[in-house]
Amino acid sequence: MGRRIVLGMLAAGTLTVAAAPTLQRAFETVTANDPTGLTGALPNGGGFRYYSVAASVPHKSATTYRLTVNGLVDHPSTYTLPELKAMPQTRLVRDVQCVTGWRVPRTPFEGVRLSRLLDAAGVRPTARAVRLTCFDGTYSESLTLQQARRADVLVALRMQDKDIGHAHGGPARLYVAPMYFYKSAKWLSGITVTDDVQPGYWEERGYDIDAWVGRSNGRDDAPTH
């Protein structure tokens, strides 16, 4: 990550931390879906901060949510939320680390391994990467196919032992445990298998494409399969 990006994010993180007591009280009276996007800077009691790069995000319920898997696959699919919940679930408890510096230790996530959905779709031999898109209409992320097949990469349906709410990216979001949290795209709606990595929203603005937190955070020790 470039020096300019690092300095800018550190400055933003310092400002948010300094203002945290006042912002926390304000957050309790403001909806998490504030169309101005200003609530993206506010920390909540669990240590998380709400970020959205879109002016507003539509709500999806258990009956309206859909997740599509397409691209370089033999069996394109569309999943409902009940169908995702009926699949075998994996539970991970790891630190969540934001590139701005804040961390939420020992955070449980549960969901379907991304590798399971890729296997069901029948990934073609020419595939090299996975592009993730979101129903906010703006955000996107990408992983190499090898990264996407890790056992610690989930389509997450639960966080902190509760169904993931809208403010945290529900009903389903990506969770990439060994990488900085911007890789864990909220409001996940599309999984497209591609022949090359396509930079995501923040990568196009200077962030690293490979966003490993590193072994010092205890998050890169999971098996690769």
C-alpha cells in the first residue's frame, strides 16, 4: 500500500477514535442506513464501524435475497437465503482487522465456505479468479481462485452468534478471515468466476489487491483447503 494511502487512512482512523465517545452516543439515535453515508464513520458498542461507499443500500429480506454464481462455470446457480442456511456451515472465530487500525478480537462468523459454492458450480479449467459484487450497486472485490478456495473464506450468514443484520452487510456477506476487512464485501449478491483478478472498489483507489494481515495477527494459520 502506498505511503499516501497509509497516511490518509491513519489520519482518518485517529480522528474517528478521538471522537468515539460523542459519536457513540449519536449513533444510538441514527439509523444504520443513513442515506447521507455519515454513519459510516461511527463506531458501535461492539467495536465495529459502519462503512458504506453508496449513498443508500436497499434492504433484502429472507424472501427477497438472492445470490448468483456465474461466469466461467458449468452450472450457473442462484441461491435463496434458506438454501444457503440449509448447507453445511463453518464457524470461525478470528480477529477482525481494519486497514485503518481498529480491531475487534475473537469475532465469530458462520456461513458456507465459498469453495463449496464454487465446487457446486463446476469451475472451468481456464478460471483464475473470483469477482464479488454487492447489491449496494457500487462495491466489488476480487480474490484469486486459490484464495477463494481457502477454508477460512466464507459466504457469512451469522456474525457474533446472530444473523447478520443489514448494517453489517446482511443477509449475507463475504468473510475473508486472513485479510484486511475491506476484502470482506458486505451485501454480497454476485460471485462471478473470471480468467483474471479484477481490482475491487478500494484496489482501484490504491489499496493492495492481496490484503493479508499476516501471521502476527494470528489469522493466517488456517489450512488452504
